[in-house]
Amino acid sequence: MKTMQAVLAAGLVVATFGLAVAKLPAPPPMSDAQKAAAEEAKGKAAAATALAAQQQAAAEDRVATRYFADMKAKGKQVPASQMAVAAPATPPAKDAKAAPKK
């Protein structure tokens, strides 16, 4: 019986929330200044993400270099890194003679 009450209560909450959200007005259209500010914020966020990625890669390189140096100083054999260096992503060149489609 308690399970049925819990299910009905959850259904009532979901229905009430759905009605409340449905009655909200649509947001007003963005002005040109707001659009420019949003684009600027998006550009800043992208630049911050790129900077964070560069800093992360530099930190990983420093840690790996220090690890290899410490292991060499201890006289331990450490195999070379098995990770391939990531090449910059470039789209494949379009060949004039494309392979025939089957």
C-alpha cells in the first residue's frame, strides 16, 4: 500500500512540475548587444579551454620527464612510452579518383 502511495505522490509531483513549466513564458529574443556578448563569452570560454588543455599537456610532460629521470637515477629499466604522439587532426585529402562504391 505504501508503494502505491509513493508512486501516486511522485506522479502528482511530476504532473505539477510539468504544468508549472508549461505556463512559463518564452524568453524574449536576444538583442544584437546580447548576441555579441554571448559570442564573446563563447570565444573566451573556448580560449580558456584551449589554455587549460595546453597547461595539462605541459604538466603531464613534466611529470613523465621527472619519472623517467628518477627511474634512471635509481638504475631501473623503464620501457619507452607506448603512447603515440598525437598528430594534429587534419581532414583527409580528397582524391580525384575516389574508390568505386559497391
